Amino acid sequence: MTVGPEPLMRMRLRVEQDIFVVRQLGREVAREVGLDQQDQTRLATALSEVGRVVMADGSDADVTFDVRLDGVSTAIQVAVTRPLSDRGPRLSEELAHVGRLVDKLEVEHGETGTVVWMARRLPASAPPLTPDRMDEIRAGLSRHVPSSPIDELHVQNQQLIAALDEVRSQRDDLARLNAELEETNRGVMALYHQLSEELEETNRGVVALYAELDEKSEQLAAASEAKSRFLANVSHELRAPVTAVIGLSRLLADGASDPLTDEQGEQVGLIRTTAGDLLTLVNDLLDLAKAEAGRLEPNWEQVDLRTMFGQLRGTLRPLATRPEVDFRIDEPAVGSMRTDEVLLTRVLRNLLTNALKFTAEGEVRLAVRETGGDLEFTVTDTGTGIPPELHERIFEEFYQVPGSKALSGKGTGLGLPYARRLAGILGGGLRADSTPGEGSTFTLRLPAS
Ligand code: ADP
């Protein structure tokens, strides 16, 4: 859409001198509508070049300047019209280089003649072209007095010098930027080399460290294996003589043998109790050594938890002698699971025995529930409790909480490490939560299937 019914300016090209005039006018119009210096030169040069080409065969041409709005931007538009001729089709080729000076250049062959359309968009910062402003520009242009070709040549030369200066300064800027870029690249490369050397060095260190670690863990595994083998052998060898001592002391105390004096009876009793304690220790050691040596192969089968809980209730009830302690084995909330029944029973019996040993009043309770795809067995008591900093230490071999006194029986300090070992063999884990004076909860977590 053009602004106003009238074009901005019209002129006719008849003689060669008119090309200088149209060039001046083009620059003038470009300045008035708000194009910058460079764009003014571009439009003026494009116009004089189009004028030169269309008049080359001596024909006249009409030039119309107008302003176009396309909804998004405003552009100055120039139409150069000349009568049709057989040069028409070649015009587009001859004007191809002019297209680089403007945003649009089109050649149209109509009934009335050939029209060369050119357009250059105005910058967003250009002042708005209201109808009043357009009238003002029209009036200004109509007063325009063309200067001589020599003056126009002078202006052109000045524009050329300015353009050359600008090109040189841009070339200098480019050279400076290139130098800076090169410098930065060198810096980046140096940094990269330094980093990759450091990385290589670190990698070498890590590899060496891993090799050392592997060697150490092999040594550790060998030492642990040797320890377990030694424990297993010694405890196995000890079992026979200790059992013999127990048998012999029982024989001595038997009524069928020669009667003993009171003093002798007491001493034989002492021998028997001590040998009994020793046998417990030897058995516990043997169990632990076997578990540690990886010689325990679980026998996986579907285990009915209800039956298993019933058996635990039966075997442990005789230990729960204190009437102040409520011994509760809940009906299992889960019917069955895939595990090793013997090993699982050992862990739970161990935890329940401990709970009964350290609980004077309140309750000792076993429960099981499903949680996140696992089964959680909890043995809870209201006994003496364990200080928080010892919750992990009690799983170390032979460790017993200082000052803790079992209400019944003596311990070896091997029960919990053994239970945790078995939990691991069954694919799960065992942990303790406890508050001194309030009680403890031991949680055995095993995969449900
Ligand atoms: P033991 O019971 O033979 O001494 P354990 O390895 O089973 O050995 O337990 C180690 C120690 O942890 C116990 O000596 C005791 O001090 C503490 N302990 C274990 N279970 C409980 C519990 N339910 N309440 C309080 N203390 C406990």
C-alpha cells in the first residue's frame, strides 16, 4: 500500500545529464525518508545505474518515487518505466549487480512498457511518514534545484573516499580481531594441552592406585580366608575334647560312681559349667567361621512362615520365664516366602534370645510385614537398650556393650555378627535401632521372593 494518492516524486529521463539529476534526487529522497548515509549512496547509485542501463538505447524513461507500507515495515520504492523494446529480456541480467544495493529489484514487462522496481526498507528508527510529513517532503523535493554534473561528481568522489576509508578501517578491525582470535586459540590450546597432561597423569595415578587396591584386597581376602579356615579347624578340633570333659564330669557327679565329697562335687560342677560355656563358644565360632568361609550354601525353598513362627514360639517359650515380660510372636502378615528355613530360623532365634536376655519387663515381640518388595522381620523389646554410637559395634566379633548384663545365660559376642552374616547370605541385611532405657528393635530385611 502506498502512502497518499500521489507518489512522492516523478521525473522523466530524456538526456544523459538526467542520470546525474535522478541520482541526486534519489539521494535526496532517501535522506528525507530517513535512510542513513550509506543507504542514501546505495539507493542513489542503484538508481543512476538503472537509469544508465535503461537509457542505453536512447529511449526515454519515467522515474516514480513512492513509499510502501507492507504492514510490518516501510520501504522506499522506485519504479523506472520505459517503452518495450527487444532489449527487455536482457535487462534483468544487465541489472543483476544492482540488486545487491537494494532489498528488492524486479523487472516487469507489461503492455505499457518495461518497469524496473526497486525497494529499500527504512530502518525502524526512521521518523514516521505521516501524510503531513509526505506533503512536506513533496514540497521540499519540488523546490530542489539540480546541481551541475561536476558537483555531482565531486559528491560521488567524496562518497567513494568515505566508502574506501570505511573498508580500510573494517579491514584493520578484522585483522585485529583475527590476531586476538589467534592469541585466544593459542591460549586455549595451551590450556587444553596442560589439562590433558594433568588428566593423563591423574589417570596413571588412578590406574596404579587401583592395581595396588586390587593387590591389597586379594591379600585381605587371602588373610580372611586363612583366618576362617584356622577358626573352623581349631573350633572343630576343640569340640571333641570339650564334649569329652563334659561327659566325664557328668560321670564323676553321677550317683552310680563313687560318692564325692561336697567340695569335690562343687569343683566337678564348676568344671562342667565351664566346659559347657567353652562348648557354646566353640560352636558359635565354628558357625561364624563356616558362614564367613562361604561354605554355607542356602537351601532355597518356599517356606511357610506361619509354621515357622509357630515352631519359634514353641522352642523359645521355655526361655521366656519372666511373668513381667509379654512374649509375643504375631501371626505373620505374609503367608510364605522363598528362603532357607534353617538359616532364617537361626537369625530370628538369635535375635529373640538376645531380646529375652536383656528385657526385665514389658514385652518381646516378633512381627513381619511387606515393604517395597521386601519382607521386614522386626524383633522389638522394651529392654536395656544400646547407646546409639554402639549400634554398629555390636555387630563386631566378640563385642559386648560395656556394663550390659544378660538377665540369663552368658554370651560370647558372636551371635549378632553371625546373624548379620546369615542375613547377607540370604540376600538381605540386619540393622539395630535402640534407645537406652527404652528398648531395641532389630530389623531383618530380606527380598520377598
Ligand atoms: P552375646 O549376646 O552373645 O553377648 P551378641 O553378638 O548377640 O552377643 O550381642 C552383642 C552385644 O550386643 C550383647 O552382649 C549386648 O551387649 C548387646 N545386645 C544385643 N542384643 C541386645 C538387646 N536386644 N538389648 C540390649 N543389648 C543387646
